[in-house]
Amino acid sequence: MTETDSETRLTAAIEAIGPLVVAFSGGVDSALLAVAANRVLGERALAVTADSASLADGELDHCRSLAERHGLAWRAVATDELTDPRYRANDGDRCFWCKSALMDQLQPLAEARSATVALGVNLDDLGDHRPGQAAAAERGARFPLVEAGLDKAAIRALARHWGLEVWDRPAMPCLSSRLPYGTSVSVDLLSRVDRAEAAIRRLGFSDVRVRHYDDTARIEMPPADLATAVERADEIVAGVGAAGYRYVTLDLAGLRSGNLNGALSVDGRANGSGSLIVDGS
């Protein structure tokens, strides 16, 4: 599919839905959707970012700046998923309650504008365990990127064609995704993970996950970065240790988005099969 084909399909999908309130996380999917909605709908499109403890430090400012650079109507709303014991329990349906909290904020905005809530879900997202999609869809949200038939590769290509600076930005899922299912979500743990990942990013590693296991941090990054990470082990251990971890390990299997979902088919706990780790403590 060419960039022209992608643009034509996405434009048609947005026009068919009408006015939109776009859940805007600042990643390439939601950014492309928000910019496309602005191009097609103008003032009938609004980008909204959820501000919560599960949002990594700096991401709200990133969304604000991105919206300003591209002339998007934008606002932030506070979500309160951490007040919901079903979310804090961190069972397999955690994302359902997170998206429910988001929809609690977005639906009134959409209703006031006679608009539809839209999420930046793409075709590649449909095969993983994503109960949040079900929560949003049950409450009337639409997925224009899916309706346009766009996968991640097509989205990145179109974003690059349009000159969006986030076209190659690594995914930044919510911080709660770093906690194994069954580990209760708290502001303290989310902050610890956030500080650990920020320390690693300051060393030049842009795509990283710190999986939390009590006093152990299991670091995931793309396989191409592993050798450099080993060379800079002392710096990584110092930074992650300062965030509160006693043991620092590097997962030699590399970064796998959503890999903690594999535990759901076993016994509800993190399944580490296939993951070789190097103890960096």
C-alpha cells in the first residue's frame, strides 16, 4: 500500500464517522490519527491526553508540544483509574478498567461536541490480549486506523510522508504494563519504574522496558542494543539502582511488547520461559 492509498483510506474512514474526540497519547498511531482528523475535520476534531500516574514523566509535555506544532485542538484530562480496586488488582483485565476510566472522561466531551471517541488502534493490535479495546468499543469508540485497513508499517510510512517527527518513535505503553499480573498497581511502583527507565534513556537507549519484580528490575531492549548495554552495565546498574532496585538484570531475548501477557495462559503469574538474563547487580 502506498502512502497515497493510506491517506485516501484514512480520510474516507474519518469522513464516514464525522466529528471526533481522539485519545492522544503522543505515539505514532494516535498522532497520525489526530493530525489526519485535524486535516479532514478541522475544528470538529479534538485531541485529548489522559493525565494519570501511569503516564511516564515528560509524556504530557510531549503531547502538548506535539499538538501545538501541528495546530491541533488539544486538552488534557485527569483519569482516576488508580482509585478503582479492579485496576489496582492488576488482573488480566486491568486494561479494561483503564480504558473504562478514560472513556468516563472522553464520552462527555464527545457528547458535548456531537462527536465520536476515536482510538489509535491499528490492525497489528488486534491479535494481542487487549481488553481495553473491548471496553472502548462497548462504549461506542471507533478505530479509524483499523477501518482504513492500516497496520503499523503503513502508519509509520504515512507519518513519515507527512513529516510527523514521531514517525519512528518507539511505543510508550502505560507504566502499569511493566508490572506482572497480580502485582498490585501503586503510585510508588509506577514511579520507581518510570525513574529506572528514564535513567536508561538518558544513556541513549530510546526503546526500553523495565519489568518490575519486587527488588529486581528486568530490562528489555531491542537485541541490537544488548551488546552496548552490557558495555555500559555499570552506568545502567547505577541508574536503575538509584530508582530503588537491588538487582538489575538484562533480558537476552530482547524487547517483546506485551510479553507479560503470556502469563495469562499459564497460571496468572509472569512466565519467564525463553528469557535468558544476565545479572548486572
